[in-house]
Amino acid sequence: MGNNYELYKVFYWAAKTGSLSQAAKALYLTQPSVSHAIKQLEESFGVALFYRNSKGVELTQEGAVLYSYIEQSQILITLAEEKMAALKNLESGELRIGGSDSLFKHYLLPYLESFHENHPGVKLHLHHGTTPEVITFLKEGRIDLGVVRMPIIDPQLDVRESFQLQDCFVAGAHYAELKDTVLTLDMLLQNPIILFSRNSRARMTITEIFQSYGYSIKPEIEVGSVDLLIELARRGLGISYVTREFVSKELEEGSLFEVKLNVPLPPSHVGILTMRNMPLSSAARAFVKLVQ
């Protein structure tokens, strides 16, 4: 009883409408092909499913038993089709994103907000983690996409570059005398430096930059969150190395200022990671389009 779905569909409409011609109309078939389909079903089961009456056709007792099952399957199939349409139109479903706290808070929030406004039916799940953790989440199928600092070289992942960040040193009122001077690395290192403790991309980058100029940068204070980096600099405990975009508010209101150096600090890029051979859900596709 291999490819019987089409036959069942014919049977369903004939039983539902009580008419072979109505069934033919509903399914865009000719009436002879409807009769033929029903005959095939009757032969495969070895029972009569309909008998003819003046108005059309009526179910036999065996036909009624079959109908009670087929009707349920038709309802389920219709529900499945509606569900798929809803997912495609982003009326339901979910979007699972991995990234660092600071990228969520300072960069992704406006995008998440507008995505949520446009697609309130889609559930958002945010998974926080370091770059290696986000890559693991992605490979384990726990998230649809990750937002991390580049460069990422991994044959299993697709990386789309989405925007640029600029890291810089900032200080608060306590260091006001440095405000209008351009410092050498020597001068900078005479002050207490506050760095992000975890083996983050930013931390590795600044270590490498200083090494390339022949200096080693040893922090006086190490902290585990960007918010603390910002707060300690504001309170004058030292000079923090942070992403400029994450302190735009403090720089604007003047509670922090950027410490100018006589050497350039290269910008860093943020990328959107997805699994290379996995199709993206409609929700993930819509989000990637938004962020790019």
C-alpha cells in the first residue's frame, strides 16, 4: 500500500461531500479518475467503501471505519501545513543566538528589539559565552547563530563579517591631566592598567600589539566583565582597555575620556557564525539580514 496518500485524499473528499463530482472538483481531477482511485482502494482492501444513492455516494460500514481514521490524518496534515506556513512567515518558531554579554548589551540590543517588534511570535533565546563556548554551542546545535569577534577560521563554520569595533584606553576624572596629551606606550604603562581577565580576543590582541612594539603589558587589575572595566575606570582605579562602542554613553557625558596614544590600535571585526552545511531557519535568516 505504498503511495496511497493521493488515493486517501480522493476517498476523504468523496466521503466528505457525498459526491464523486464534488470530490473531483475539490481536487482538480476528472470524475473518471476519482472513480478509478476509489476502485483501486476498494480492491486493495477487498471491501466495498461506498454504495451509490440517488444523490451521489454514501459510505458502507467498512468505509465509515476507514473514514474515521483518514479524517484525523487529514486534520493533522492540514495543521502541519499551517504550522509550516507560520514558521515561514515568522509567526512562530524560535531564534537562538550565542554571544558575549557585552556584544548583546552594547551592540545586539537594538537589533533584537526591532526583530522582536516585527516578529513578536518568535521566541528569543540568548546564550552567553566566550567565543570558544559560542562555537561549541553552535556545533552542538544549541544555537542557530553566534555573534563573536573575528578572526575565526574553522572549516565547519560560515563567517559573515557584520561590523567593526574600535578598542581603546579610557580613564576617568582622576587622570584628567592626561586628557589633552598624546601618550607613548612608555608613558601609558606608568599608570595602573585594567584589563579583561578571561582569555578574550581583546586581551590577546592588546598583548600582541604591545609585544610588537617590544613592551609587555601587565595589568594591575584584572576583571571578569566589561561593566567592571568601565566602572573601575570611572572611579579612577586605573586606565581600562575597552571597546569604544561599549562606552559611548560615558564618553559622551564625560565621565570617561579616551586616552590618546602615538601608535594606532587596529579595529576589530565582529562576525556572525553559522554552521556551514546547515540550512538556517527563517527566523535566523531574517535576523542575519537585519544585522548585515
